[in-house]
Amino acid sequence: MDTKNSVDWIKLIGGGFSMMTAPFAVHPHDRNRANEYVKKARAHGFTVADAVGHAKHYLQSAKGWPYNEDEQIQRVKTFMAGKLPSS
């Protein structure tokens, strides 16, 4: 996982959505996977904006039930706030 737009980063953040379109980091397993993304993203100097970009990219091809993208992205921002730099 070397680049900011690597498929691995997209897949990693997808774990927070239960690899579907579940609400981000609500279920304990999804929250654990989202925290794994945070741990690795922080080590690479990623920001909340990077995480949002990965989440948007992930959701474009995710399979699952219908979702509201604005709500999902807000969940990502809220979860990442304080865990990753804001800019």
C-alpha cells in the first residue's frame, strides 16, 4: 500500500462498510476494520480528506442495499475526526 489511491486502500476502507454498503463503522466488526484503516493511514500520513476520497471511490463500485452517499461520507468524516489530521 504505497500510493494514496491504491486499490488496497480502497479495499481496506471498504471493511468499515462491511465490504458492502452498510453504515460505516457502526457494527463492532466494521469499526475494528475501520480502525485498522486508521492505523495504517496514520502511518502513511493520510488525512481525513484522503479517507473520504477512498470511501467515495469504494462506494462507487460497492454492492449492497441503497444508501445515501452524503450520510455515509458524514459517518466517515465523523469517525475519522481526531484520528487523522484534518488537512
